[in-house]
Amino acid sequence: MAVTSAAQAGQSTRFVCRSYMAMVLTPKPPIVEWVAEIEQKIKSAAHLFIGPPVVLDLAAVKLSQSAIAHLVAQLEERGVRVMGLENADAASTGTGVPPLVRSSRGIGASVDLAQSPSPSPAPAPAPEPRRGVATLLVDKPVRSGQTIFFPDGDVTVLGSVGSGAELIAGGSIHVYGTLRGRVMAGSNGNTRARIFCSKAEAELLAIDGHYLTADMMDKGLRDRAVQAWLDGNAVRVAALD
Amino acid sequence: MAKVVVVTSGKGGVGKTTSTAALGAALAQIGQNVVIVDFDVGLRNLDLVMGAERRVVYDFINVTQGIAKLPQALIRDKRLDRLALLAASQTRDKDALTEEGVQRVIGSLRQMFDWVICDSPAGIERGATLAMRYADTAIIVTNPEVSSVRDSDRIIGILDAKTLKAERGERVDKHLLITRYDQARAARGEMLNIDDVLEILSTPLLGIVPDSEEVLRASNLGSPVTLNNPNSGPARAYFDAARRLMGEDIEMTIPTDKQGLFGKLFGRRAA
Ligand SMILES: Nc1ncnc2c1ncn2[C@@H]1O[C@H](COP(=O)(O)OP(=O)(O)OP(=O)(O)O)[C@@H](O)[C@H]1O
Ligand SMILES: [Mg+2]
């Protein structure tokens, strides 16, 4: 598990890279002060926050759906893109807020051990597990704001994945359409998982927690049919055509 | 029985209210019985665009609360007797509109009109989901720019999840209405082109309404553009869209304000 910590003594902001290599921010009450503190941090270390997707760990606060949406909007205004929530109430998530995610290999090595252990992550909205079926077939476009979470196996989409849509699969991901959103394959630690799409305009490609953002991707591969796989700790992308 | 149509967008300020008024009037002008319903509680503006703000006595919420009967709250348009308006409440709080109340009122309106057109508030919150809840058909209003298209994509996903029809496993009919289309800016590449918008949203096109000062002029006079200046570009675009809603097959054009001059023709079939 890749754990990096940039927390400094005396500062309550904590960010840890979890197994999917996303930055984790842990808001603490009072939220207003926490946002102000984040704002300061962004000024001093913008590269740490802006660009890579961020996960908000809500274990330390209790927020309603609209409060979460507001917080996410405040962070987005400051250039921080929130890709998922951890330890949020299933009841306070849904449309308008980022999807629930969980680090596939537990939270074992988070930095501030002084804190009481966070409650176990809320269950993510998974489709009904179907016994013996390891592929989820989605026969329409995945729209912005929608999340498909299928830890049990592969996901195949007949259609496009919109900008702002999210696909998380335990296995490989196949998109027969334009991939504009964020996809995470091999979310259960499957390093052999791959991502295939007929037209690549993805915001994020991740395999087993290692990711490439749109900016990191080779411009020559945009709009083409590509596949992505994991080579050691690096996500590689190559054209299929 | 009536068709219930929601005019929605996700993003604010793209032209939902303008389009509700213009399409409602256009349908009435071609002989249909129409009611337009304002779901934007707290921002009562459909009545302003219709020039009926001084005639509002009872509103939508009064009806759902049983304070007024539906016929008392319906405001008949002075120019078009086939067109009626149910205004939103300016004073009440947004949560006063309940799902049961909306269901009852929409159910009654279905019996009285051919078309029930609901002007949705912006956003994807409760107000917007209530406005789409009982819709048979959705008109997704989009401007040819990235954030509007993305919000439309999002609202389409919500239409497929949160409407009564979707919950019953049926489909809400979806049509895309591109508004504020500016030919000059499109030529300079300052706007998304129509094909890109259609490709991203993969939803059939109902019409393309040009950006035109006629819209503002009409709205300042409290008159839908199809009534105020039926020959203007936006009015003709809305008339065509209204006919397509009725199932007619009309060639897709972008009408301009210069009379007799049509915008670029599209070799594409309408929704
Ligand atoms: N085709 C057009 N050409 C020029 N201006 C337009 C056009 N359509 C709408 N507008 C203007 O854009 C503004 C917003 O329009 P409108 O109020 O219909 O949007 P809306 O989607 O209902 O907004 P809200 O989300 O706030 O309810 C108004 O000033 C309106 O006059
Ligand atoms: Mg409006």
C-alpha cells in the first residue's frame, strides 16, 4: 500500500494516499475553519491538491447530503476535484454528491494514529451481486453524475461514459463508446485488470489504484481506441487501432 | 389524455422559462389546449414572462394545500384562450410543494388539457426532481457550451432514474432543445458545434433556437416570443419545435431573424 503523508506537526489537515493513490482529505469540525485551512494549504502547495482527484473522508464529521454537496462545491471552486467520499452515511449520499468509495485494502496505515479508529466504511451502492456472473453489462450511456460500482468483476458499457461519470470495477472495464469520465479498474487489487475503450477522452484512468489523469495522458492517444494496463506501478496506454 | 412535459436543464439561465412560455404559446397558437406550470417556487418568473404577474391570486401551493380550487388558480391568457398558467408561489418555502400534492394537481390538469408543460427550476435538487416526477416527456434545454452540456448529461441520467416512468421500467421521452445558438460565435469556434452536442448527449434534437434580442424584447413586454414576433428567428424555431413535439416531421433549420433567410440546413431528422 502506497502511503505518503504530507501532514505537518500542529496542523490538523491530514492527507494520505490510499491504495487507489488518491489524496484523502479529512474534514474536521468546524468545517468553516477547515475549509479556510485548506485554502491556506492550497496556496502553499497547490500541486498537491489541484489536479489529482481527492477523496473526502467524512468519518470525523456528520454532514447532510446538501452540506456535503456544499462542501464539495466549495472545494471545487478552489480547484480541488473530489472524486469520492469515504465513511459517509449511505443516506446522505446520492445524486449531487460524489460517490462512496472505499480503499480496497483497508485504512491500516493512515498517519494520525492518535485519533480514534474511524468507523467501518459505509457500504457502497453495489448492484445486486449475481452468483456466477462476473460481468456487468450496461446497455445505455453512463451519464455525468452516475456511478457504476461493480467490485465483483468486469464492466462492459454499450455507449459512452459521460464527463463526470464514474465506473469502478473489480475487474476490467470495456467501453464501446467514448470514454469521457473517470474509470477505475482492478479496484480489488487486481493488477491484471485492463481498460478498453473505443474513443479515449477520459478524465481519469486508474488500475489497482495507480492512475493517469487527462493531462498526464499522451495527447496523441486522445480520441482513439486504446487499452490501458498496469506495468509495475505505472499505467500504460496504447492505441488499439 | 394530456401529455405531461418537463422543461429541464440542470444548469440555470439556459432558457427553460423562455422555452416553456414560447412552446406553450406556440402549441396553443396551433390549436392545442395548454397549461404551463411554474415549478420554480420562490422565483416566480413564468408569470412575468407571460405578462400575468398582476393577475396571480392563487398559486400552485395554494391548490396543493386545498386553500384554492384548481380552476380558481388557473390564469387564462388574455391573448390566447387555449393557454393557461399555474403560477408558483413567491412567498412560500420550497418544501411546501409535496410529492402527493404535485401528483394530485398534475393528475387533474391531465384531465383538462392536451399539454401540461412544467417549467423546472435549475439544479438537480428536490425542486427539479419534483418537476420531472410525473413527466411523460422531457425537453432538455442546452446551450452549446461545455458546462451546460455536461449538466444536461447529468439531468438525463436523473430523468432515467427518478421519474415515476423510469421507476416503473418505462421510458421518459427525451428531446434536446439547443437554445441561444449564435451563428457568428459558432463560426469562430467559440461554441460547441451542434454535432458534438448531439454526440455527447445522444438524445434526439427537438430544435435549435438562435440567440436573438427578440427574446429579450418579448420577455420585457410580458409576451412569449411566438406571440410577440411570430416571424422572428426564435419564434419560428419554437413553432417548428412545437410541431415536432406533436409528431410532425419537419426539416431541421436554424431560423434567423432576417425574414425569408434561413440558417444552414441540416440533413438530419428531428426527434
Ligand atoms: N434564444 C435566446 N436569445 C437571447 N436571449 C435568450 C434566449 N433564450 C433565453 N434568453 C435570455 O436568457 C436569460 C435566461 O433565460 P430563462 O429565464 O428562460 O432561463 P432559465 O433556464 O429559465 O433560467 P433559471 O434557471 O434561472 O430558471 C433571460 O434573460 C432570457 O431572456
Ligand atoms: Mg426559469
